[in-house]
Amino acid sequence: MKDLKDELFEYLRRVQREGIEHLVFYLAVGDYFTAPSSTQYHGACEAGNLRHSLNVTGLMFRLRNAFGLDKDDIPDDSLIICGLFHDLGKSMYYSKPHYIQNRVKSGKVSDSKPYCCNPERLPIPHQVASVHILSQYIYLTEEETYAILYHNGLYTPDGRVIQGRETPLQMILHWADMWASRVIEARKPENGKGAACNAD
């Protein structure tokens, strides 16, 4: 866990935006450092969402470089904020975690689906919660807001509205998110858990 936090803070030290220290305090008192990333797929383990967010952020920098873009095209701040916090809404929102342990009748946590969605949380999409939380602490540009809201691309019904209107930041976030969750974190080591749950 220490290595993950160190990597997170290394990124955040590069962000030059008013309010970032207040956001860091919010992360520390909430469950950002321990929240899972899904109920049973990528990052379905403690700190799974942090690992996923770090994977996405690293991939976003690599994609920007691979496409021949630079800081003038997409600033580092935008890559870091969108990469680290596109799924911030999967952590606590109005003091309620997004995912809770999925206990079977015996009282044990399910092996096949260790988490379930918290029925006490209103069904606000996690990307909307992400933008709402972030906006309370730091200024988000229009492109950052758009990228976070539509980071799932055309894979959700509300994503259809972006067809043909994707921005470079939104596409890089979407592709990095897909590659991290579907490839990097989908690898199954011998013990059956995804790679994102076994990283040190």
C-alpha cells in the first residue's frame, strides 16, 4: 500500500492547481486508498481502485507520447486529474461507500463476487459523483469534466451522445481505462485473482 500511495503523491506533486491539498485531505479521510474498483472483475479487492487509477494515469502519459502529442496539446495536470480521479465516485460519496462486501448466507464474503453495490447509495453514476466530488476541491476544465463524465465511451447508454464529438483527452482516458481494466488487470495469476489485486 505504501508504494501505491507514494506513486499517487508523486503524481499529485506535479499538479499546480489551487485546492489540491484539500482534495488530498478528502482522500485521506475517505476510503479512496482502500476502495475496490468493481464487484468481481478488475480490481475487486482492497485498494483495487487506487491500483486501477494509477495504471490508467501511467497509460495516459504513454498514449499521449505515442500519438505525438505534448503538454501544449494535453497538459500534465489534465492527464493526472482525469487518470487518478475518473473513478473517484467509486469511493465514498455522501459518506457511503460505492461497494460493500458481498456476504453469502453463511456470513462469509463471496469468493466469486466479493463486493456488491451499496443499496444505501442513490443510483448516481460514479462518473457524475467523481465530477461532483472533484469540483468541491479543485477547478476542472470543461475538457476534464467532459472526459471524466464520458470515460466509458459508447459502452453506456448515455455515452451515445458523444459519438463523433470525442476529444483527445476523452479518448486517451477511455482507451487507457479500457486497456487497464480489460488487459492489465484482467490477467489471471494462478491463484485466480486479477493482476490488480496482486500488485505490491
